[in-house]
Amino acid sequence: MKADLHHIDTPAAVIDLPRALRNIRRMQDRMNSLGVAFRPHVKTSKCENVVRAQLEAGARGITVSTLKEADQFFAAGITDILYAVGMAAHRLPHALELRRRGCDLTIITDSVVSAREIADFGRAHDARFPVLIEVDTDGHRSGLHPDSDELVKVAAVLHEGGMQVKGVMTHAGSSYELNTPDALEALAEQERAGCVSAAERIRAAGIPCPVVSVGSTPTALSARDLHGVTEVRAGVYVFFDLVMHNVGVCAIDDIALSVLATVIGHQTEKGWAIVDAGWMAMSRDVGTSKQQHDYKYGQICDIHGQPMEGYLLVGANQEHGIVSRAGGGANDTGDIAARFPIGARLRILPNHACATGAQFEHYQALSADGALAAWPRFHGW
Amino acid sequence: MKADLHHIDTPAAVIDLPRALRNIRRMQDRMNSLGVAFRPHVKTSKCENVVRAQLEAGARGITVSTLKEADQFFAAGITDILYAVGMAAHRLPHALELRRRGCDLTIITDSVVSAREIADFGRAHDARFPVLIEVDTDGHRSGLHPDSDELVKVAAVLHEGGMQVKGVMTHAGSSYELNTPDALEALAEQERAGCVSAAERIRAAGIPCPVVSVGSTPTALSARDLHGVTEVRAGVYVFFDLVMHNVGVCAIDDIALSVLATVIGHQTEKGWAIVDAGWMAMSRDVGTSKQQHDYKYGQICDIHGQPMEGYLLVGANQEHGIVSRAGGGANDTGDIAARFPIGARLRILPNHACATGAQFEHYQALSADGALAAWPRFHGW
């Protein structure tokens, strides 16, 4: 089978390479101009080829969401890795094994209980884990409030327990719920100020705290000033998606990931074309459903990636997707089979690139000249 | 690491084996008593161990949703395979290759265009594909209406083109939207009657049409009489899930799939415990959100699988889940850390077993004695 969009099997996860490289360049240039290091979150792609491009553009180290990601990227030669999910005690032997093999793995915690587990395990194994303390700057998930008593206690437990308090980190994930430049800029400043103030409280207690790590794609792209911050993390910017478009940090034609699908049937009286990309391909993510523009399961584009105005993936079963005009097909029943003939190929922009990518075993990286290359990605834990 | 629920890494997809075997037995007994063959849909598990148990219980052949499933199960020695997604022309060479290697692969179609492609390709390659014509008995997705002119035309195109019109098939997927025994029984009868009537119209045109294949888990478990039907297909019954519980076809303690998770933190003032199972583990499926009982991302159980009344996975990020009381934690803030201490292990019942299972590389099959066995499953296309 020829490796082009007309001949590969479907569904396929296509990376528009010029767009992805432009997205990588845009973020890195922005971080350079703000004077901070950039540590991309590789949970979005889980793909060595993509991460290489991020590092070649200037990223320093990576962020991972699982120790499997750490294993895989360390095996690929990347050593500076931040595991950015609160450390569970049962994973400490795995983290230790990675460090002993030469991986500069940093872990995180946000509680005295967990900090004690880390320190006890570290001392028992003669290991000094570098640890970032997770700070909650927007109330959306984990982390200690910058003003909390426990913040300094956690730092002390680690420090006195012989671990390295490497710094503090936060993720203003509530940025995904915003959609104006002013609100995003304000949240970016809240994220910065909260994390810097947490670091200062730890330093005031006499504990070194060199790293101040912040970030989410929307805040990274909206911050005006990152005084006191040493590094920024972001993940989905590499591909962007419809959720990010609704947030307002990318244009539709910045979205670098799409799902290639084939038309396999019609229900003409309903104005439906049926494609072979259902929720197994798109994921069940309907993250735009509560945003200003609901794209259902995705925006339909032609094979060249040109959006087909008003056509969405309005429904999805496991391996079937329903393409129709948004709001029903009553005005558009006659020509659905002519517009989307059986065998036609479409590309569907996803709501959430991290979730859609995870459904595939490899990406198809599409160069400007139309050539495709299979880029493996991994899966599971 | 010891292979028990206290020691394996998390998140993990746990199959309660006694429950799964009971579910398999229940469905097979029902089909036996209704006098029809049973062809399980293996898209739910994509796991040879599970499918072996279904075949050992009496299933005849399997249903697949991708040709990758056909490849994998044929490699495992299963030859009688129905590929139940409308045939795309570009996949015909793959289907032919499977048949030439000895796989008794049946394909489906629901249009004259596609029937012609199948017949033209088959004749060009001296192959006689067995084909089921897809019938639409509830308007939810693909298929031709039993009364449509095109139904008999498709049969004629195949028959005159030298293909084998093996029969008709339908899937009343709208059964997932029902929740009363009467409505389910009525839909099962509508599914049966529509599909039988389609077969009779094809036979009346002088074309043999031996197979009448129907099914979905809810209708299979609700049909009183399957006169004229030769086989039933169902998938999710093997595990069941919270959506099926809301539909009314299983009890909570029939649900055989759960996600094992570890508590990694708290936000005590919000009544939240944070676990290491987010949407990457549970999937983004929130299929109960429009049903009578919204379980958010899943029902929390203790490590033994006992539901913890009122506790749900109320939110999910990629690798973080938020456990809280349904409707907010205001009355329950004090004891969240005591009830869910750091390091505690929970099991979370999923909304949709097909989507949750797909996130994992293997299941952990849990026997009645607490022993675990890793059962591989596959992924992608």
C-alpha cells in the first residue's frame, strides 16, 4: 500500500508536520523571549520523533505523566525527566531504579504523608531524590496552597529527611475553562505569583528552592512576564486542538493532528454520511460541548485538511462515526451522498489531541510534499 | 512485585473472573433456551483469554469491529469471523488475504455502491465473499430499511455478481437509550421482526438468505421469542458496566470490570481524594450522564469491589482522578483523608467497559482466591 493519504488504512492519526513544527517554534521562541527554560509535557504525543523535534528546538528536559513515559524516553537517551504526578510510595522502587541507571528523574509531592514516604524510602536506600513540591494556584486539582502551613512542613520533611527540595511546581489547568486574552493573562500571572510566593516561603524557612516550574498551554501562551519563574511546562501546544481553539490560543489552521477516515455509507434521508472513525479513533472526549462552539466529536475537513464549514462528526459508536451538518441535516439531505461519496477520505480535527492520539499505535507524519512516515507512539502504563 | 491487588502497579484493569464467567454463562444459557446460535462481539475485550471462555461456553464464531481483530483472533485459531462494519473497498485485499489463508470471514454492506465494489473485486480475484446485508431496524446508525427498494437491489447485485448473500444482520443500538423491561422487549421484537422481514423479502426475490443475525446486549437479554432469527450477537454483556446497569440489564454486582487505583493526595477542604486513575484509565466516556443515575467517571468501590455508597470519580484529568461524594463534598470534608488515606487502593466501576478496557495493554484477571493473571489485549487498527 502506498504511503499517502489516499492509500493508507483508516482510521489514521495524521500529524501535519509543518504545523507541528511551527507550533513547537512558536512556543520555544516565546519561552526564549520570556527568559525561561521550557520543559514540554510529552504525555500529549508519547512519541520519540515529536519529542526530538521539541528538544532540537531548544527544550530543556521533558515532563512525563507516567513512569512508563520516563522508561521509554530514558531508553531513547533523554535523561532530564520530571514525573509530574504525585509520587505513590509503591512506585518509589521504580523511580530509584531509573535514577540508579543514570536517569535524572525528579519526582513531586504535595503532602507530609507522601514526603515522609519519599524521605524514608530514600534514606533506607541511600538515595537523595530531587523533589518538587506541588503548589495549587487555581484550585482545580492537586497541590498545596502557597500560603498553607503544610507547604513549609513538606519542604522541611524532605530537607531534614535528606532529600533535595529542588523547587516548586504548579499547573493552572483551569485555564482550559477560559476564553478571553485578559482572563488568560490574569490566570498566567496568578499561576506565576502563587508559585513564586510558595518558593519564597520555603526559602524564608532556610531551605534552598531553586526551581519554580509553572505552566499549561493557555497560560504559557498568555503570560506577559515570568519574573521569578525558572521553567515552563506545556503539552498540547505541539498539536493544538478544538478545545484550545475555543480557549483562544490557536487558529483552526494551527491544529496539527487530525484523524483520516473513509466514508463507508449513508443515511441519505437523515443527511448522514457514515465514516470508519468512531469514538475508538476520536476518543470519547467531547471537551468542546461546554465551550462557546460545540464541535461534537470533531470538525470535518477534506483530505487536504481544509475545514468543510458546518460539517461535524455529530455522533460516534465504537468504529462508526456520523458526519452531518451541525444542528441536523434537514436542509442538506439531498446531496450528502454526492458530497461525501462512499470511499471518500476526510480528516477530522479532534477536540482533545492528548485523548485522540492515545487511541493510536502510531502517527502518520505528513510532510509538506505529501509523504507520510509512521511515527510510533506507546500506550498504557 | 507480588501479583495481587495490593501489589500490582496502578492503574490496572481488573476482571472479576467469577462475575465474567457468570455473565458468559447467563447469556449463553439464554441463547440456548431461545434456540439460536450466539456469536459474541469481541470488540469489548479484544482478549483471547476472554474469547476462549465465550467459545468454551458454547458460542459459535465471533464478531469483530476491525480487521485487526480478525487477524489476531484468526492467528489464535478462530476461523468463523463476522466483520460487522460496512466494508470499505480499500480493505477488500486484506479480507481476501484472510480468506485465502483459511479464515471463514464474512463481510457486510448496506449500499449498492459498496455491493458492486465487493462483487467487482471478488470476481476480479476469483473470490466469492460471503456477505450479510446490514438492515436498519431502529434508525440509530447504518443499514437499509427492511422495506426499502435498495435492500433487494443490494442482494441482487451481490447474487448476480457471484457473491454469496449469506443473510442479513442488524444491531438495535438504540437499546442503550432505554431503561424499562417493556421498552427493551418491544425493541427486541422490532429488531427481530425487521430483520426477519428483510430476509423474507430477499428470499421472495429468489435469492437464498439463510442467516438472520440480530443483537445488542440489552435486546439479547430482553427478547422473549426469536422466531426466524438464526444467531444473536452481543459484546458488552461479558463485563457489563454502569450504562448497562442504568439500562436495567445487570446488577451492580454483575459488573466484572473495574479500574484499580491508588490514592495519591487530597484536597481536604473540598472533600476530594486524588487517585492515579484519570481519563486515560477510565476513558472519557461519561455515558451515564444522560441516564437516570449519573455516575460521572465511575462508581468508587473498596479494594474488594464493594461499592462505597455515594462516592464517585467526579472529575478526571489525564492521570489524575478526583474522588468525592456525588453532589459535592461539603458534608464530608473532615474525613476524606481518613476514609481514603494516601496509598489506599480503590476499584472504580466504569461507565462503558469497551472504552475503559481499550485504554489498557492487559487485563488483570482476578480469581475467587485473589490470584491475578495478566491477560493481554490489543489496541489500534
